[in-house]
Amino acid sequence: MALTKVELFDQIRRDSWREGLGVRALARKYGVHRRLVREALTQPEPTPRKTPKRRSPQLEPFKKVIDEWLRADLDAPRKQRHTVKRIHRRLLDEQNAAGLSYSTVRDYLAKRKPEIRIEEGRAPAKVFIRQNHPPGEEAEVDFGELWVNLAGVLTKCYLFVYRMSYSGKAIHKIYSTSGQEAFLEGHVEAFTRLGGTPTRHIRYDNLTAAVTKVLFRGRVRVENPRWQLFRSHYRCEAFYCERGIDGAHEKGGVEGEVGYFRRNYLSPVPQVDSLAELNARIEHFEQLEDSRRIGARLRTIAQDFAIEAPLLRALPDDHFSTGLLLTPRVDRYGQITVRCCRYSVPIHLIGRKVRVVLHACEVIVYDRHHEVARHERLTGKGTETIVLDHYLEALMRKPGAFAGSVALEAARVGGAFTDAHEALWSAARRSLGEPGATRALIEVLLLHRTMDDADVMAGIRAALSVGSFAADVIAVEARKAADVRGTGRPTPGIARLSGPTTVPAESPQVTSLTRKRLAELPPDTRPLPSVDAYDQLLRHPAPNTCHQSDTHHQESAS
């Protein structure tokens, strides 16, 4: 094995003082030059190897010209400065630099451009200055992209991160959007869980949820009006970082937190049924993070946050509505369009404008001050959510459209239209035919608006057990099921749903609605009606035997 220079020097020195060999003998023994032997005997450390400077003979004659062009670019408009391709083309056309490769020019410009800016005093040398963050004064906010296997579909989501600068305590929340509604909801979540707001400022980049315009050469921003209201409500100041990579360095704590959390807790791609399930996991991950020490700190994140938590500014008593208010018009299909997604609403609102509050996770629809629909927010462009209940009144008038409707198919896929409904519909068809059976089914579906779904399903099964499909029978059985669920005592008529019956055999399993109403009426003490007064209308009235007997006695007495 070849000896390193340090090992070679060690052996030369050992042979020199042990065996008394001279410079020539040592050079001959180790096959090196006499200068190296003298260096080993006179210098304590080997001379470092010189790094050869790579030279490009073809580019050397043109370096001065390129530097002049780069200096001229410092005062040129930003969008009309030289690119690598333009400089290479000018060298070929104007300087006769035949054979000069593009890569040679590119490598030289990558090194020379920042040097010229520093030489001309246009930019300082790259240096990072450590900052002091007093407890409770500063925080940082950022969004990070990630992918989630959401109910079997690979979906792009956004990780909202709010990080306290002193302790490193961070709040994480995953949303399907990075819009302003998610931006505000993330802040409210962080403020609530941490118990206050920073007393100095929060650092942001120039995201559109907060900034509508970035003024050139400065930190002055034109803020979104709703964001201004939010800030003033929670009494927190915003510090906007510079654009580009330099701005990312100004809030490096949260930039690093996004990558750290994504690598350690969200890799591989999470597989969940909903974002609520994933956010519940994240809260557990945050508890594990409390025991971590950042870098070479002596205390853990939880211990540092315990110091700054009492120093945070208290939260206001009033709640700030983070939803985005929209006013779409209901189309002829009974749907509204919100952020390229379609949601159904009750059909009586067709043609009217409704008020929509768009949250990060749900969409709430109001007709004036009354809530008429609530949907989980969709993530894919062009997707739609249809609720069968919104179309029941129209389907009652058009029963033929029920079987092939998109609303029915959506209810089947979502589990709202169950096998019990299918069985009820089939039983009604055999007796009433297609239109009558559909109307009878819709009457039952309307019961879901005022009764619990489980009670209605119990009523359907009870009615089918005795061969009935009437809506009033199902309603009565649903009320009985609700009574059992509320009191825990069995009620006649639903014994087949809960197990062996305890009702006497002569007791009917299903009581009609008419008999139930008659049983609840007070007793009638009036005499039974008589038709004797109508006898005088007869042409041959019946003889009155009592009157004839009295007349005979009077004649005998006279």
C-alpha cells in the first residue's frame, strides 16, 4: 500500500535519527526527491498539496469582454439582462469565438456573476447572522405540499405549520386547500391550542391569502382586507420576508420544520379515509415532539414553551368567522358551483341566490338566516356532491325519473339508500305499480327529515315483517323504536327487531294510525242517536197502540 505523506515523513525521520542516514541515502531508500527529505527533516507538517487552477484556454481571451457585459447588466432593466444563451451567441457572432462550448460559458457565469456584484458593491458576501428570539415575541407560518392517499385516491394536500421561534413549539394541520379560509382556520387552531398570540410579530412569505401586492424594492405590502381584519382582531403584527430564497432564510425555522415533520411523520404516503383521521394522528405526533431537543439546546420543546406560554398575548373573547362568504345562484339542476365543484341544495331554491360560507373542510349553504345544506368540501376540480333528500319534492311529482336519477345512484353509493329501502320499494311495486310504489317510497324517505335514521330503518323492517309498506305504519313503528331507545323498555309492535317477543299472542304486531288516534281521544258520554223523529215523514205511519188503548177506555167510561 502506498504511504501517506504523514506516514512517509514519520519513517524518514525515524531512519534519520535511529540509523543516521543522510539525505541522499534516505531519498534513495524511499524513492523520493531530496527536497522532500529535507522538508520532512526541517518542517513539522507537510506542505499542503496545491489545488491546480483549471484554465480554459478558449475562454481566456474573452473573459474581460464577458465581465464588461455583466457589469453593464447591473444597471440594465431586470427583464433585459444577458442570459447564458445570449452571451454565448454574442461571443460566436461578435468575437469570433468559434469552438467555444456553451457549458464553458455557463460555468464561468455561474461563478463570476455574484463576484462582480460584490466587487461593484451591489450585494454583500453570503453570510448568515444568528438571531435572538425572546420568549413569546415571535412566530413563523408557512404552507408545505404533501400527498395523501385519501380513501384510495392519491390527493395533493397542504400542511399548515405555525411555529414559535423561541421554543420551537409547532402546530400542524393538513387541509385540502391552501386558500385564505385554510390560512385563517390554521391560525385560529394554533392560537387556541397555544393559548395566545406573539407580542411582537409573525413572519410570513408573500402568499396571496395575506398579500395582494408586493411593492418593488421594499417590505411594504398591500394586504388582503379580510386578512387585515383578522390581524387586528387578534392583535398580531405581520413581518413579510423578502421574495425568493433570501426570504426563505428569514424564516428558516418554519421552513425546516415543514421538511422535518414531513420526512419523519408523513413518509411514506399516509393512507386514511378522511383528513380528520390524519389530523388526529398529527396531534399525537405533536405530543411526541414535546420531548425532543432541538440541536444542542439543554431543554426540550415542552420545557421551553412552558417558559414563553405565560408571556403570550391573551386571545379576544369574540370569535372571528374564518369562512369565505360567497353568493352563487342555484341552477336548474338544484346545484351551486363553488370553486369549480358542484353541490346540491333543496330544489325550492332554484333560480335564487344563496349565501355560502366556504370553510377549509366544509361548505355551509344558507337561505337568508336558515341553514339549508351542509357538505364536506370537495378537493377535485369538476367533482360534485348530490343529496337525494334535496330532490324528493320534485320526484314526488315526477316518479318516473326516480329510478334512473343521479341522486338515487349517489345515495346508493354513499349508503343512504339501503337494502331495506330497496326491499320496501320492491314490495310496493307488486301492489301499487311503478308510480304508486315510488310515491310511497318517497313518503317514507321524507320521514328521515324529522326522525332519526336508525328509527326509520327499524320502522321499515317492522312494516315489512307484516307485509305493509304504508308510510303511516312505518312512522308509528319508528316512534316506537325511538321510545325504546330513549327508555330502554320494549314497546309492542317492534319485538321482531330486538329479539323474542314478550307481547301476548293476541296483541297485533302493527297498530294502524287510525286506531292509535282513536285510542287517544277522551270517552264520549253522549247518548246514542235516534231516528224516531223521521217516522212522521212516512206515508203510512205505524199505528200507535198506546194511543188507541187510551181512547177505548174513555169511550167505555162515558
